[in-house]
Amino acid sequence: REAVVKSGPRKFWGRVRSNFYHDEIAMYLTRLTVFLFLISSPLIHADVSLPRILGDGLVLQRNTANKIWGWAETGEQVTVRLNDQEIGSVIAVNGEWNVVLEAMPAGGPHQLLVSGRNLVVVDDIYFGDLWIASGQSNMQLPMERVKERYGDEITAADNPLIRMFTVPRKYDFKRARKDMET
């Protein structure tokens, strides 16, 4: 039979030994958690990705070659397909890759598949004419603000293939940006 010790050196050393083992187990679990996080981290295993402008609803200029680009882990093989036809397969260098899509006539819809360790699918792609519009604040006027004055024209408008991509208004005069912020 053991005697119950309510205080004194025996209770103290028992608590110290117990805390020591508890701390050692906690440290082991912490190290294991950090290790598992690092091996699954995107910094170690970067997924194939595309810039924001190359997304669903994309319009590429017809009758001219178009560059398709993005990012992947250095050394990763990236394959690009348009409608299940391979456009090109390249190895990412310094985390970047690109292929050139040969000139295509106007039309669509098409599907772009970019594969590496993962698969990126871009749907509803058309080839056509691109127009870049810029200007003062009137270039940002939403139709909602003029619906009272041009209600009939807005209602009658039937242009489902017109697409718009708005570039965020961010300036960086020190360096070129690889992509736009969300």
C-alpha cells in the first residue's frame, strides 16, 4: 500500500517527472505537426496556376498567336491542351512556364486544360477581336446608373459574347507585376 503524500519532496518530484514527460510528448507532437505541414505546403509542392486574366469567359485575339503562361514548381512538366488537342508541353523554369497557341479563327466555345501535378480547367473561351478601353471616370459608368435614360436600349441589348475584364486600379511604379490582385 502506498502512502498518500499531500506535500513534500516526493509529491514535488512526482509532479516534475510527470510534467517533464508531458512536455516531451507535447514537443514531439508539435514537431510532427510542423513537419507534416511543411511537406504538404504549397511552397514545397506548388500547384500549376494561371494569371487572373486567363479565366473562364476568356477571349483571345483571333488570327494571331497567343501566349498562355503561368506558374508551377521549378522542374515540373506542364501540358496545355485546347479541346483535348495538345498545344505544348514544357518544363517550368524558375517557377514559370509558357506555351504559344497558334493562330485560331474566330469562334468558340473552347476549353483549355493545363495540367501538371494538378489540373486547371478554363471554360467558355472564344477567339475574336479584343478591344482595350481606357479613359476617365466615365469609362467606369455602370449601366445601372443610366437605365432610366436608356432603358429600352439596355433591355433590347442581346450581346452574350461581349466580355469585360476590369483591371484593378493599383499602381506600382517600381516593378512590373506578374499578376493582378483579387
